[in-house]
Amino acid sequence: DLLAAARRVTARLQQEPGVVDVDDIGEAPMTELVFDVDQEKAALAGISAADIAQSVQIAITGDASLTLRQEGERNPLRLVFRLPRADRSHVPSLSQLQVKGSGGGLVALAELGQWHDNQVDQTIYHKNLRPVVYVFAETVGRPPAECVVDIQVDQQAATDAMTQESGGTTARPLSQRTYFSPGGGQPWSVPPGIDVRFSGEGEWQITLDVFRDLGLAFGAAMLMIYIILVAQTGSFAVPIVVMLAIPLTVLGVMPGFYFLNQISGQTVGEYADPVFFTATAMIGMIALAGIVTRDSIILVDFTQLAQRHGRPLFDAILESRVVRLRPILLTAGAAMLSSLPITLDPIFSGLGWSLIFGLVASTAFTLFVIPVTYWLLYTGQEGRETVSSDR
């Protein structure tokens, strides 16, 4: 049953830390009063089922067929005759309702049949020609991705008895959950034939689509940078050395967001208010690819220039670090200072912090990793021959 499965999903969402305002589109159970006409008694009294239905309808909804005209009123006033709310909502009172028979006599409704309760059918919703039940929830203090991953990991095929027994288990603390060891330790399942999907409309699917598209854009940006560097340097190896600074930004961005929340994490009410790695932060990483590549180009270009003037490879690398240190630091410092105002924006703060953390890490690592990698790649070769052979 879809509604029963939806209630299981709702119960599991309510157990997940950071998930609030859980609700579904299931309607509250409702009953309706139905009057079963005793055809034999009604026939003896000369009363038809239509007469009984009309009398009950007038008693409950009222009769608005009469109007009253008053002096000074432009339109006639409509009169509604019906039983008081207390009487039309009380079964014994409705049973005393009088119905006029064919002989002119009045017969109580209780003598013509009996009342009984009937369950009202639930509204059935469909999507893509399949019946569905939507369950809604909000996350506070945690990224939606973490909550969804933990819930999906706990979902497993189990019997109803196992599911009921595991429903009361204690959830794992958030400090013990990681992307390598997710799950809250609260297994749950739905009946066979029913699918639970965290997709379609909503923030979860939008998040997946955005990060997927940005990931493709990041890959396309790296490919274009490589093509441009190959055209500029005439080598297939040097651009790889130059682009080593791009993955180094991850070593600053990811730990940077973690320590930022550890140091300046705030609490709104009883929930945490962290700074998430959002889509804008991903945009910042894409922008970093061009900035940090420029710093690497400065080092490699000066090294090759020194080699053309006859400097040994090791001396050329050292001179590039000393001479080009100030331009690299000034470029990184200017970019970080210009990113500080962005961190005050509630939406684009991720972009600003991504630029700052990535520049700090990439600048520090670029001054060591790029020269060392270049030296390991071309050590043992004459500087002038190395440059000419690459070209």
C-alpha cells in the first residue's frame, strides 16, 4: 500500500538528525454516514428511495428554493431552511427525521432503514501514469546530500518484522558518520513493488544537476587550458606540470571549509548554521583553475628563459622561485582581498571562501610542487637541449 509505505518513509525521515517539517500528501482518514434503505419497509409506507434522499439532503444541506422580497432591496433575499448544526450532525436526531408517505402520513427515518459509517476513499495522485505519494522534508544544520546518503544506506530489503524491530534502534552520532562510512544504523524498507526515489522535482535533484553540469564545465575548462598551453609551449609534458597547480586547490578548499565551520560555526536556535560547499563554491574552483595556472606559467616560463641563457636546470629553478615570488604573492594577495567582500553575501559566500582557501593552498604548494616536478622531469638533461627537444 502506497500510503503505508509513505508513512514508513516519513517515520524514517523524522528519525534522521537535521531533517525537520516532515509531511506527506496522504489525507487524514475520514468517514461518512450512509443510510441503508430497507426496501420492504419503505414500500409498505409508500416511500421511495428518492423521497428519503431528498428529505435527508434538505435536512443537511438545506432548501434554498424560496426567496423573500423586501422593500428597498434591489434583489430578492434567498431563504435557506435546514436543521441546526447540532441536529444534522447527530445520528439519533437525523433518525427522527419525518418523511411523508404516499398516504400522507409521516414516517420516522429510523423505521425505514439504518445508518452506518463508511470509509472515504483517499485521493490517488499519478506521475507518468503511475500512482505516487509525495513525502516532503526540510534540512537544517546539515547538507541535504548527507541526509539523503544516510537514509539510502539504511534502506535495505527486510521483512516487516525486522523493520519493526529495527525501528527503535539508536541512531549513530553524526560525529561517527562519514562519506566512507555513511548511514545512521537504522535499517528500514518498504513493501516489494514500491520504489522510493529521491529525485524528480525538488532541491535534491537540482543539486545533483547543478554539480553534474559544473563538473562537466570544470573538465571542459581544464581541457581548454591544456590545449592553449600546448599551443603556447609546443610541448605535451610542460602543460601537465603547469596544470598540477589546479588539483592542489582542492587541498585548500575542502579542508578550508571544514576548519571555517570549526572556528566560526554559528547556531541559529538549536540548529547549526554552517557554511556549505555550494554550487557557487564550485564556480570558485573553476575560476581558480585559470588563476593558479597563471602562477605556474610564471615559474615555468622563467625557468625555460633562464635555461635558454645557459643557466643550469637547478639554478634556473631556484632563480625562478626567488625572482617571481613577489609577482605570485601580489597576484594571490590581490585576488584574496578582492574576494573578502563576497564572503559577506549569504548566497555567494561559498565562492569567496573557495577563492581564498584555494589561493592560499595553491600558492604555497605551487612554489614547491611545480619546481620539484619540473626538476624531476628534466633532471640529468642539459637545459638548452631540454627546451629545444620539447619544442
